[in-house]
Amino acid sequence: MLLLCAFLVGLVSGLRTFLAAATVSWFARLAMLPVAATPMAFMGYRYTPIVFTVLAIVELITDTLPSTPSRKVPPQFIARVMSGAMAGATVGAAAQMLVLGLVLGILGAVAGTLGGSAVREKLAAAFHRDPPAALLEDVAAIAIAVCSLLVLG
């Protein structure tokens, strides 16, 4: 179950770069992900969840702007993969499987980036505009992030 969770938080990173990191860091901070004695301990530090939450909120707002570049351009794609790796590694570290969690987080981030883009394009076409599609994607990303980690708790 933990490995599925690592993939899912990676998937969330593909949808919203900072949302998975924010969610995972809150779970680590609240000791729902026991990472204190691992290399990912910093995810549970006092200010880490706050920083990632602020970044996630800014991203949720800027994602709806027409000037926001595609998630598939190299800088955005790389950021999502790195975020997925970090979130997946944190989940994996909770079960002493940091590397496997990292790999699954990367795979999830790639799937979330490419799949999320395709689904959002179809939704935007169905709505004849992008904002409702972006909002649905936000809701789905939040639900997947929280639900996947609650299963562990």
C-alpha cells in the first residue's frame, strides 16, 4: 500500500508541482509519516510544510493564468519530476524504502504530468474554456493527495 501511495503522490506532483510536497510534509510534521530518523526528516521540520503550502497555494492561483507555461515544457516538467521524487522518497522513507519510493514518485510524476495534461485538454474542450477544467484538476489533485496518505494513517 505504501508503494502505491508513493506513486500516487508522484502523480499529484505531475498535476500540481508543490501540492504533493505540501501534503507529504504535513503528514511528516504530524508524525503520520515516520521520517524523523531518515534522510527525509527535513520534510517534517516546523517550517517545511508552511513553505510548501504557500508555494502550493501560489501555484493553484497562477495555474489558471493564460501566461502560465505548459507543464510539459522542460523547466516545468523537470520541477514536477523532482517534486514527485521528493514526495515519493518521503513516503518510501517511512517504510525504509526511500529509493523505491523515489523511483515510484518519479514514475507517478511523469504519468501525472502527461496524463493530467491530456485530461485537462479534453475537459477544457468540453467546457469550451480552461478555468473549470483547471478547478476540477485542482480538486482531483487535492483529493488524491490527501486520500492516498490517509490510507496509511
